[in-house]
Amino acid sequence: MVGFKCDNSLFGYLAAVVASFFLLWLSEFGAVATNNFFSTLFFYVGAIGLALFSFVIIFLSLFSLFSKQ
């Protein structure tokens, strides 16, 4: 069985992914309440954050998979 080392910062990365999803949702449905600048800003920050922190979580899990136990 493969053991996954749970780093303390992993929960912070998961929270960043959830926050990025929230920013993408806010850019989609909050565009009516805000002007176009904030909607575009929320979309780009959410998309970049989602991509960055998802890759960080994937790479951390791959490194823990191939590290010596």
C-alpha cells in the first residue's frame, strides 16, 4: 500500500484551490453586481490560482509516491 505523507501546507494548498473555485464562481455570477473590471480580475486570478495550486498538489503527491518510505 502506498502511504501519502500529509504535509501541513497541503491543507493550505487545498484551501487555495477552493478559494480559486470561489473566485471563478464570483466572476461568473457576480458580473451583474460588479463592473467588468472586477469580473475579469476575479476570473484571471481564480484561473491562475487554480492551475498553480492544482499542479503543486499533483507534484507533491507524485513526489511522496516515489520517495523512500
